[in-house]
Amino acid sequence: MKDQQNGLELSRIGLGCGHMSNVNETVKSAGIATIHAAFESGINHFNTADFYGAGRSEMVIAEALKGYKRDQYFISLKFGALNTLEGSLYGLDVSPQHVKNYLAYSLKRLNLDCIDLYQPARIDLGIPVEETIGAISELVKAGYVKQIGVSQVDAETLRRAHATHPISLVEVEYSLFNRSIEKEILPTARELGIGVVAFGTVAHGLLAGNWTEERILKNKGGYIPLFFEGNIEKNVALAKKLGEIAVKKQMTLSQLALAWILSKGKDIKPLIGTVSPVHLQDALQSLDIHLTEDDVREIEEAIPEHEIAGASFPNMQFRNGRTIRG
């Protein structure tokens, strides 16, 4: 997929900037250093949202990319999620009349004249997707947005959105602990010529390794079903089986998990979410890993879908701005 405005070809891997929303100056400095390291390593795709730290992620990106040529990087930006003062999600606002308001604030925080790709964070079942995408398309005509994307949608919604205005990218969760996109979303995206941005590639840390009994106890609960009582023990056991394959292949577990996604097609652009240049460089080594069909089969057999305990992401749906499922 190429930027239709300036011909920029997206890097094979993108940098997810959600962790760059912390007000801590140390985290901010690390985030800026990571963006610089990413750019120097060939990454030109930076993924963020206006609700990451109530705009702080955008401001970190703006500071980090100051001085870089605008046609050398690609910003994909989500909008619409409503956060409490504590940072938790409590609703959604993708109302057509509010889209330009969100974009106006984002452009100021990012210090940009236009966004490369703009997308609603979710779809509101009470608002036809055609209306939300139609409102963004007006911003494309006005020159404030170059391309439109969607996030966390089903295949039917993706078709309807694409019929309203060409969709360039669909952002979805994809990992060995969640392969659901392979059933409908991925085939539909490929049929329509839409690229896929994959987030959650290490399954909220399950595929990052270093799981001790103490860490298992510490991470039980939360809002991710994979980590619920009775689930986390089973899932860590599966991850450890994959870890044995990684050791045999002389790579880290996270490198193997990322290499598996990369093997699924060049139209899939996984995101690395980190504020550590060291972790970034470690992840980038997955680009040099070639997996055979037998390797892929062995990896998938280590984590059979029917043995995964719990969902990897809350099933959040919205109607008229309010959560109806989650």
C-alpha cells in the first residue's frame, strides 16, 4: 500500500505510540528516542490516537519528528474514544458533526497541516458507518486528510465503509492468541485491496516471555479475558511451548511471534508498541527471519486455537456513544 499523495511506501513494521502518553518525563524522553531510532532504522509509519494520554502521545510525536521532512513519514490516527480522568474508556463519539472538531485539535497537537490516515477507533452501531466515513471524506476533499482507515470492524462494515470512500487500511488485533481475522476480515480486505495493520502482536505480553509464577500471580485479573483467573495459567503454558521452539531456532519468543505475522503476507503491517530503543531493535531482527511452511505449522500447533483460554480483547460494542457490550 502506498500513500496516494506522495508515493511513500510504508515500512514493513510500524511503531505503535500508545505507550508514549505517560506524563513522566523519563517515559517522554524514551519515547522520543524510540521514534528517532525507529526512523533511523527505516520505520516511517507511526500509529497513534487522540485519546492516548488525552493527546500527549500526539505531542510526543510532534516533538520527536520536528526537523524531519513531512513527506518521509506517515501518521495514522484514531479518534472517537472517550476517556475518564483516570484514562479508562467509557464511551465513543464518532458522530459525523464532531469529526472535524477532533481533527482540528489533533492537527494542532501534531503541528501538522494534514493527517496521512484518519480513522474512527470503533464503529457506533447507532450511527451508520456511511455517515462517519462520509464526514471524513469531506476532510479528504478539503485537504486535511489524505486517506481513510477503520479499526476493529467486521467484514460487512468494512465493505460498507469502502463503498462510501476507498479504505486504505483496516487496523485489527492479530496474534497467535487471536487469529480471528483469518476467517473473514483478512480475505475481505484482500478482495478489496485494503492493507491490514496488526496490533497486539505479542498478545498483551503473553508472547514476550519471562513468565514466572510470581508474574502470573501479579497479572491475574484485569479486563483482558486471557488473564482471568483460570485462564492465565493455561495460556502461559501454551506460550512456554512456543518459547521452546524459539530457543531451538535461536531467537526470542517475541521475535518468533512477530516473524509468524510477517510470514502471513506483505499486506499485513504489524505494529511494535514500545518506548525502548533496545526493544525496538530486538523486534526489528524479526525482519531477517524466514519461516518455512513447516515452521509456521509447528508454531501454530504449539498454540492450538481450541486450547486458548479466554478472548484476547474485550468485545466492546457501542450504540449512541454508550457501551452495550464489553
